[in-house]
Amino acid sequence: MKKFITVLLVLCIICTFMIGCKGEKTQNQRTDTGTASTEETVKPMGPFPIVKDKITMKLMKPSDPANGSWDELELTKELEQKTNIHWDVITAVEGYEEKKNIALATGDLPDVFFNSLSTVEEDKYGPQGILIPLDDLIDKYAPNVKLQMEKYPDFKKTITSLDGKIYALGTICQTATMGVYKLHINMKWLEKVGMQKPKTVDELYNVLKAFKEKDPNGNGKPDEIPFSEQGFTWLDGTLLGAFGEPCGGSNPLVNIKNGKVSFVPLSEGFKAYLGFLRKIYAEKLMDNDMLSQTMDELTAKLKKDMVGISSQGSRGNWQDFEILEPMTSSLNSKQLATAMDTYYSGYYAITKACKYPEAAIKWADIFYRDIDNAVDGYCGIAMWIGRKGVDWDFANEEKTKYKWLFKPPEGENSWLYFIKNKGIGWGPGLITLMAVIEGDPYLEWVANGNKNFYYPYLAKDMYFPAGVRFTDAENKKVATIQNDLNTYINEFKAKIVAGEESLTNWNTYEKTLKDIGVDEYMKILQAAYDRFSSSK
């Protein structure tokens, strides 16, 4: 149940890990606990340099094909000079999970796990002593981490393990272009049929019928597909909210209502949602290839101006589309958009192999600075878009836009060029920026759409938090039951939509879910959520 960010596209990348921390020694010797103290060599005021004499540590991270080599990135090379910390980076694209598990099991550890641990691994290997607790280190050497934990209490909860200790730092992410579960509607088609954006699912049905019958793409052919998706993932995330059941994030099977965990697939809203999908599918207002088509096939239809509404409108002629505000229905009068996870754990863990834990935590602390507290341009957003005043700067006094201060080669995407040559990309820290890049029409379109039609309706209090943790026994139960639930529910949904099953058999559906173990599953989730909610 890990990281939404990680639920999307190529999501989670896998890493390798090895024994760590054979860097040059500081002036201090190892202590009785086997850990070298850098207290005398760590600069007490300000971030640079972190140590007087250069040290080397090993860092293990997932490899992303879009990223350049750590040793060749401008940001990491300059940061090494400023901090006196060199990282030997061990990375892998394939086979990472296996290699990580071997490292954790054998003790052949790096100094730091970067972007790679699950909460289950934190809760397992922290108490075993393989990962060191960070609480005292944060208190003494990481004032910016401490500040963000105070500012964002749920962030502190997210990175706190079941035993009350912190074994890995995480990420706080809020940007102008975040957000996945949004429907896009073709505004040219809407104008052609003389209608307004639908505000209810009944109005949506009428718009879809008009798209099918009135030749909105103007080619004289009945080739319009009013509504197209690829499978259920985005469809559930965008349309279930209209029936009062927004879902997504770390666990799309559940949401939170009045402090209680609610199982979405057993709700009246879910039943009505399936009935609506069956209706528009049967009338060919929904793409009848949705259950089998690939994303490439959907994208091709969008580019050919064949689709009126889709969560993937940005993949086609995006200028023609606009975000469709969350709709309502007879079951729900409130506009509810699925919230995205803001807090993530497992992004920076220091192992028992590390001789320089004080230096390691101070290095990470740099990226928990906010933009106004940046030093030489280094702050949380630096990993993502670089250093303010060096790689980018605000483009207006309102700070709603920013501009690049470098020029990529002709025809290259600026941000992709940045993470290939200059910056790290995704990582631990405070990745918060509500400004949008100036001169990039697409990103401005995304940001303005989010601001006007998506962010105002986020059902933040209804999603199951990514930071909720389970005991080892609970996790094994949850994983087994959840896999069986997902399999059965997805089969049932597909059969209902395709007309191979009837909602008159809802009682049989409910009984099957109970036989699978939904009651035990919900009891475990509620207990885990209660622990999370009551923690400080």
C-alpha cells in the first residue's frame, strides 16, 4: 500500500544496496557503540561545510532512466564541494527489490537508503537495529526537518514507526501541477453541441448523448467516442466522487467518513456508480474497448479528435480540453475530488553501517529548507527544479510563475534536461511550489486547471492516509485479503459494465466479499487508522 506517487505511470523504481561508509575518517575515533562521532567536525552554524575534512559514504537509490548519473549532475557535484561529503551511489533499474532485500538480510548495507523503503521495512528493520533511530539526530542536527514536523503534524505521523521512533525521513509534496484523478472535457465539442459543462451525472449523460449524435468533431462520420478510459483506475478515481465515494491514494478500496474507515465497494454509491457505467456502456456512450485497450490506443484516439471526455485528455490535443469540475448525483450533493497523498515516508534512512550519522542527517536537512530559507539556492525544491537564483527564479512579484535561468539544447524539454544534467529529481525533502513555469503553455494549462477546477474540491479528510502503518501480522493478513478482494471486485465490475452480470445479484456479491474476509480486513484497517489518528 505504498506511495501514490508511486501508483502512477512507471512509478516505483527499484534499487541496490551495499556495505557503507568507508570514507575518510574524521579526527575523532569510533565510539564505544561503534559509531564515529562527527560532532567536532560538523560545522555548528549554517549548512556549509558539513564536515571539515572530506568523507565518503555509500548511498543506495532506485535508478530512473530519465535521470543522469549522480556523479555528473551539476547540483550534486557542487553540493559535494560545499558539504565535503562524497556519495558512492549504488543504483539499479532492474532487480532492485531483490538486491535491497539481500542487503537488509545479510547486513551488507549502504550508509543511506534513498527513495526506497516501505513502511513495513521501516517497522521491521528499525527495531532490529539495522536502521538507526533518527529522533535524537533530528533534534540536534536537523532543525529544518524538526520545523517541518511541527508545521505539518501529519508528516511527523507519517514518518513515525509503530514503536514511536523515526527510522526514515520522508517527503512533503505540494505543487501546482500535481493531481491525477481529473476528468477532461473537450470544450470544442461542448461548444459545437451548444451545451455547458455538466454539473451532475444526469447532465453528464445528456452531454455524452449529444457527443454521440451531433458530430461534434465535424468530420461527417459517426466516429465520436463520448467517454473513453483505459481500465478502471482513473475512472474510479474521477467519477466515484460524484456518488459520494471519492477513492484513490494509498488504498482506493476505502475512504474515511466521520473518523471511520468505510469500504467503498460495499456502498450504495458504488452500486449506483456501477449502474451508471453499465448504462452508458450499453448505449455506447462509453468506449466499449475500455476494458481491453492499452494507454497507447487511448492516446491515439485522443490525438485523432475522437474522444469527448477522458481522464487522459492531456495526452491528446490538450488545448481543446478543460478539467471537468467534480459532479454530484442524487446520492451526493457535494463536489468531491480525490485527494492526492501529500506526505510520504521511506525516502532517507541511515543504517547501522554509517560512521557519520550526524553528517548524513545534516546533509538531508538541507532539503527540508523552504524557498525563503534557502542557502546558496539550496532548499527542498532544489532536487526537483534546481537552485533558486541559479537554475530558476520567480518571474513575477506575486510568485505565481517561475522561469528557467538556463537554456536547454534546441527541441529538448527543459525539466527533462534539468534532471538529466543538473538535478536529482524526486527525493526526500520539502517539495512545495505552487508557482508554474513561465512560457510553458502546457504546464500553465495544467496548473490553471488545477487551481480553478480541481484543488478547491479535494476531499482531503476522506482519503486513507499513506502514513497508516500495520504490524507485521496485520500486514500479512491485509496483503492476502486485499489481493483477493481486488481480484474479485475487478472481475465483478467488468462483468457488470459489460452486461455479463446483473446488479440484482448484489446480495451474492456482498456474501462473497464477506467470505473473502472483508470484515476482518476492515477491522484491521480501522485499528491501524485509529493508531495513526491518535498518535502525536
